[in-house]
Amino acid sequence: MTEVLSQDEIDQLLTAISSGESESNDTQQAAERKNIRLWDFRRPDKFSKEQIRTINFMHETFARLTTTSLSAQLRSIVQVHVASVDQLTYEEFIRSIPSTTALAVINMDPLKGSAILEIDPSITFTVIDRLFGGSGQGSKITRELTEIERSVMESIIVRILGNMREAWSSVIDLRPRLGQIETNPQFAQIVPPSEMVVLVTLETKIENVEGMMNFCIPYMAIEPIVSKLSAQYWYSSVRRGTSTENLNILKERLSSIGVTLSAEIGSINLSMRDVLMLREGDVIRLSGTRTNDPMILKIGNRPKFACRPGVVGKKVSVQVTRKLDDITREEFEELVSEGDENE
């Protein structure tokens, strides 16, 4: 039955419309609706947008390093870049990957728990074909890996984990280690299905073959360092570059670099004609240099130490007497003059 308004109700409605009360009420109700925030208790978000952005920045560095290392190892054009960073449940991640794929279970020392690096079958078999001497053309193979193929992929994943350590160095001294490689997602239950994870999807292209690499990190694994996953902390760590973790990495890399060490006896200016006339057995007298004068020991092209020549056993050697940075030029000339007096 249709309700009929009385004349008084019609008058009140017209008055409200003309005075704007109806519009203000609608605006207030709309504002109240905007303050309502939807919350899914079955899938609570654990990471803020800023933390997601920071994880994205870190893995962009990881993608660049992986591009370089894989290109060198495969001797082919490789492109890796971050496609997306999302948070979802572990069950959703397992359902989104192929039923047969390469799943590397990674121990995230010193963090507790494990993560998973999933490599699409097209990328896996392209890498294997390339390393076995093939052209690296993609195939639609979806079978499990053989023992030899598994061993080859282990070496590739270990190299990729080295890039991951460097990409995470501004946040933590991560030491990721390969646990095992699974091909069935049902055998890689590292956390409960309802546990929240962050999923970093990396688009990978080897020559003309395209595929995905997915890095799945459970929230419980990186919970101790969540406070460090902020853009401010990440940028400040990169800018400082003097944290203990960074210093240890720099020392480790510098310790294996070779440098040239040379002892300079003296010098003399010769014309090109004199140089061309030199023969075996000729004696060159160095101007202003005596046998007791200290020699200069150079590291590369930089004078660093004062030293004296000698013999140790049957080998010619020098003995460091003083660091040049600790003395002035005048003091070094005094050492030379002392040698002249002793002679």
C-alpha cells in the first residue's frame, strides 16, 4: 500500500530542501561512511605501504645484481626487474604457482624461519639448457628435475642468494642458505596456510624466453626487523655506509684485492740517444743517490714508507724504517743527509 503524505509533511519537506538541511545531512552521512575502514579478519594486513615500498627498493637492487651475475654466467642477455610486491596468505601463494616447479627453501639466518624462491619452469629449463651447451630456447617442459639438473640449479640459486645478501645489507647482515629444492608445492609447507607473507614477483627474461621468479617471505621471519623496513632508515643506511655490516663486507672484498709494491732506488734523466745506446753490462750512476740513502717504498704509485735494502737468505729485500706520512719532506732529506755523512 502506497503511503500518502499529508499537507503538513509536504510543507516540512519543501522547507528542509529550501534551507539546505537535507543536503547537510547527506554530507554528514557520507563523511561518516568515509571513516569506516573495511577489515578482513581472515586476511589481516601485516605490512604498511611504506614497508612494502622499502622491500620494493631493496629487491630492485637485488634484480640489478641478479641481471649482471646471470648474464655473465649464462653468457646471454638476461633481464630481471621487480614486477610487484604484495602481501597475501601463504595458501594463496601456493595456489598461484604451477603444480610442478622449482621451489628453493632458504634459511634466512640470522632471522628465524625460512623463505621460498620459486623459479618458473620455463626459466629453469632455459637456464639448464644454456649451461648444458644449448641455445637456451624455452620449452614447455613441466616434469620434475633430475639429480644432475637439480645440482645445476643449486649452483645458480647459491649465486642468486649472494646477490640477496648484498641487497639486504643496508637493513641486516643476512646470510641466506639453500636448504633443499622441492618440485611439489605441497611439500614446501614452511608456515601455516593462513600465515601472511610478502611476495616479491620478479619478471625474468633470458633472450626471448620470459618467466617469473617469486620470492616469498613469511611475516614471522622478518618480524624482528619490521621497524627497519622504513624508507627513512633504508636511505640513511645507504647514505651512511659506515654500519658494522657494511664495513665487514667492504673489508672482506678489499682483502682479496692485489696491489703493486715497489722500492725505488733512485732516478736519473737520460736522453733518448743514451737509452738507445745502452748495452748489457753498462753501469748507470744515479745522480744524488748513495748506497746508504733510504729508499722509497711505493704502494701503487703512492710513496708510503722509507726503507733500506738488504738480503734475507738468498732473496733481495727491503726493511721498512719509517712511514712517510709521519714525517715531513725536510725530515726525509735529513735522513738522506745522515746517510751521506755515514758514508
